[in-house]
Amino acid sequence: MRASRSAYRTTEFEENSAGMQDQSAEDMLIASLRPELNYICSNATRACILHMMVKNKELNHTIRVEELSRRLGKRHSVIIYHLERLHGWKIVKVVKSVKYGEDGAKRSIWGLNLDYPNFVREVYAYMSKVFYTQKDLERMCGVNKNVRTSK
């Protein structure tokens, strides 16, 4: 499958990835998680999170939980659950934690894990090829339901 990587479209996040890990470590990560790609990519919420991060070039492929929640029409807890799952697979990471409000609660800004750009690219390309078209992803990511109105 290594030869097929060159066929993937290159984007800005691949070219701007500073501090890349050793290539052999990334290859080991790709090999270890390849059997789980169907599970990782088949979930619509995870697919939308990844898609929105890839498309968010002006903010260096980062996004706040609140923005994800608003755009996907999902509760914060659901978004955080999926971000933590993606973090466990080394696809995303916490880029910055910010104190918020009077109580000083921390809010996190999440972004693509650019320490493993080839793996992130492979996951996104596989998801786009097997599970969702770009049109599907754009439609799913623009839902914007009001999650607060449940009676």
C-alpha cells in the first residue's frame, strides 16, 4: 500500500508539518492501525471532525470544541468523546488549552496531529475513498441543528 500513498492529494497541512517524528515510527503507527481504519473512518461524527480540521487551513488545521458542536449539531460531550478517540489513534491532539470564564475552566483547541502527517493523510484519503465523498462530508458538516432545544 506504500506505492498508493503517492496518489493522495497533497494539501497544505502536509507541507507545513513541523517537527515530524522519525519516519520509521510513523510507518509502525500506520501498520499497527491499518486494521482499524474501517472502524476509525466509518463513524460520521469522526469523519466530520477530521474533514473540518483538514479544511480549516486559515487556523492551521485547528478548531474549538464549541465550533465543532455548533456546526455538527452534537453535544459537547459527544464531540469530546470522538476527539479523545481520534487522539488515542494519534490523528488529532490538543494544540492549546485556554482558561475560560470566571471559574477558570479550561477549554481546549484541537488540531490535526502534524507529528504524523502521512498517517493523517492516509486516514483522510481512505475515509474519502471508501466511506464518504467530499459532497457527503460538506453536507454532513453543515448540519447546525440546535442541540439545546429538546423538550
